Amino acid sequence: MTEPLALSLGQQFELERMNRVIESTADLETLQDLAKQLLQAWQSQRAATQWVMRQQLNGPPGFGVDAAAVLSSLPEQAEGPGSAGHQG
């Protein structure tokens, strides 16, 4: 079994910073713009992760990762935060 992903200290600080920005923003248009930026970043990260996994599938053996199993467990790109296949 693999270890769950953990955020680095820098990522934890960035997450807290962004949480504070969201909490302090009362303007609906600003919140909508921020939500769109975060959605774009999330989907870009998903695409990058899938690309890396595909590269590992096509790379030399011995990476120590069952990339096919990981890829098959990833949700499809079309899924969004509210879809049934979303895994948090």
C-alpha cells in the first residue's frame, strides 16, 4: 500500500494564505474569479499528473510505480468537484 500524499510545509503555508484570502473576500465577483482560477489550476495539475503517469508507462522498466494501476484509478478529466466520481 502506498503512503497518502502529504503537503510540504510551504504548501501548507500557501494553503493557509489562500484560505485567509477567500475568507476575507466579501465581493462575489472577486470570489467567482478566484474560484475560476483555482478550478483551472486544479485541472491543469490533474492533466500534468496524468501526463507524468503516461510517461512512466512508456519509459524504461524499474520505476517502482505501477503506473497503469494509478492511471486506471484516476477520475476522468470531465469530472468536476461536484461529480459522483470526485475523490476529494
